[in-house]
Amino acid sequence: MDEAQVLADRVAVIARGVIVATGTPDSIGGRDTGTARIRFLLPEQADGASDLGLDDAALTVSPVDGRRIVEIDTDSPTPLLHRLTSWAVSHEIELEGLEVARPSLEDVYLTLTAEDNT
């Protein structure tokens, strides 16, 4: 899938002999508009996720190796990132491991070719 992402102008996904999606690697299956996942380590200065000022966001906090990982799924990452980074700047806190990702081409392929989608 990495090769298709880099080299192809257009791709098609075939499931059980039927083309189920076509488009550019960046847009197929709604990759360009789908839900984004924001992920970062909860700062030690924060007692909990409620300290982040994102009360309306659907977020989860999971313990990983003694640290707390925050994951937020959102259809509008830009305003949410603005609020999150504004909070961090005002508290002089670095958001360690901050990343934003949309579904990969492989994620979309697996979703489109899953048994229950046809």
C-alpha cells in the first residue's frame, strides 16, 4: 500500500471481483475527510483529561508503560488542535508525542474489502 500511496495517481479497490471504490490515494474511501485521531501523552501536570479544557471532545485515556495516552477521534481536528495547543502554550507545557493521523490507505482497503461490506 505504501507504493500505491506514493506512486499512483488513481487507485481502485476490488473486493470479490467487483470494484468497490476508486479515487486518488489521498481521497479514496473518504481518507481526506474521514475521522482524524489526535494522540499525545497526558502531561504529568494534568490531573486528568478534564484539565485539558476539551470537555466536549470524545476522548479516551489509556495507561501505557506507566504513562497516560490520550486519544481523540474528531471530524474537525483543526479547531480541536487549536484549543489543545492553546491550553498547552498558556500552561507552558509540551504535548509529548503529539500526532494527528487519518486512516491509512491500508486501513481503508481493509474496511472496503471486509466481508460485511459486500
